[in-house]
Amino acid sequence: MLKILGRNNSSNVQKVTWLCGELGIPNEREDYGGAFANTKDDYYLSLNPNSRVPTIIEDDFVLWESNAIVRYLCNKYSKGEMAPADPRDYADADRWMDWKHTTLLPLITPIFWGLVRTPEAERDYAAIDTARKGMIDILWILEKRLTGRDYMMGDRLTMADIPLGMNIYRWLTLVEDRPPMPALEAWYARIAARPAFKEHVLDIPLT
């Protein structure tokens, strides 16, 4: 059985647990990281030298980096569906996963940390607002992509939607001062209506 090491309130862990829920992959999860403060233990470091979550163990195979885990599980359990079969479609989905990491994540992170993990009296609202404005600029790219599409790759959920779903949840939950983006909001509503997303993401408080 697949073992997932990581706390359930980590967005990177939630990518994996949500995906497992979508695909019906049996798994066992153990709490690591955050308040559990055990990712620097010798055992964990022997699996993941980065001291971060998640890490998966499948028989004698160990894998870390959440996007790599998502790709691996999609290819193993849902080739041709969650992992597109056509090489060009796969590359298209793959680039949106990287775009999320390189372009969107650096802007949503100061918003999340500033509004969720920083006491109100210590918040740098100027930095938060700078990130908010930057997010709006880049989310028009996503709005254009999703116009006329139910999901990132068309009419079905794929690996391209998983990382983005985590960050857009935080954006729409935490930021009220934002322009309407109908295609993005409709896409997120489809994501939020999925039982696996509700169980593994929405039902767990942002912390």
C-alpha cells in the first residue's frame, strides 16, 4: 500500500491525498512536518534529504517533491486520463504544473503566510497588497486559458488541475479585493464540488 508522509494541512500533501481520493488509490498517511517537527529525524532525512513534505513510499520506491509525485501517480494509475496519452498534450499539462510553481506560487505564498500564519499586528500589508496585484496580473493568463474549457485540458480533470486547484482555493478564500474572472471562478466551482477535494482540502482548515 502507498504510504504518504506529511501532515494533512500542508497544501503539497493535499495535492497527493486529493489525487489519491480522485483515483481511489489505497494509502496510509503519517503525520510529518509542521507542528510535528519530525522531518529532521534521521529516519525521515534518509528518505528525503530536503526535510520537507510530502514523501511517498511504495514498496522499496521512495519519491519526494509533490509535483513529481502527482505526475508519477497519474502516469501509473491513470495514463490516458489524468496523465494525457498524447506527448504534446502531456507536455501542455506538464508546463501548467511548472507555471504554477514558478510564476503563481511566489505570489500566493506571501498572501497566505501574511494572512494566515502571521499575527495581525505583525502583518506587512504593503507586501501582501503587492502580491495581490501581481496575482491579478498573472491570473488573467489562467482566465484566458480556462475560457471555453471545463478544466485545464478540456472536459476532464487532469494532473494540470491538481497543483493549481490548491493555490486558487487560497486565493479565492483569502482575497476579497479582486476583479471577477468568470472562467476561473467556474473552473474552481467544479473543483470545489468534487467529493475528493472537499474531503482532503475544504474540510481541513487553512493553517
